[in-house]
Amino acid sequence: MADHARHGEGAGRDAVPASGPDTIELRAFMGLAELFRTRGWPVPLPVRVHPGTTGPELLRQLDIAPEQVEVVFVNGKAVSPDLAVISGGDRVALAPPGVPGPYRVLLGFRKM
């Protein structure tokens, strides 16, 4: 895997924790949490990003298929992956399609 991947810039399967002001804390729910476990990623996963990273860019960096993510939480606010804008210092979480109704309400994305 490319050197940048080992330093959190293209996390893929061999992510090594990054740190610094250009780093986010990334978490995942449900089946995506299982993906983190399978890849041996810590929770939260520190990931280095550039200012204004979009949701699709983050998913490409992590080698996660877009259809695996329905909602991206950026600092607690639920947005569709296509509308997510992420910068260093943000706390980010990914939720897959199929989150049960009551949890959708609690997490704030029932209408998505």
C-alpha cells in the first residue's frame, strides 16, 4: 500500500493513526463498525484530511463504497455523504443504510 495510506491520508486496510490539527476522529455504526473491526482500525480512528474534505472524498480515502454509507455525522449533525464537508478537528461518524426507525429518530436523520 502507498506510503500516504499508512499515514492516514488513504486509510484503506492498513491505516496507522494520524494526529495533529488536520486529523478527524472517525467512528462507525452497525455494519460499518464491523468493517472497522475487520480492518483492525481503532475506535475512534484518527484520519488525516485536508480542509474541506467532502464525504465522497473521505469514503474514497477509506476505501469504503458509497452505497455502504447513508449518513455522515459531522460534529453531531447528520448529513448525506454528498453534502458532508469535513476538516481537521471534526468528530465524524458513518451510518449505513438500514438503521432501524427509532434510532433514526434519536440520531436525527429520520427524514433522510
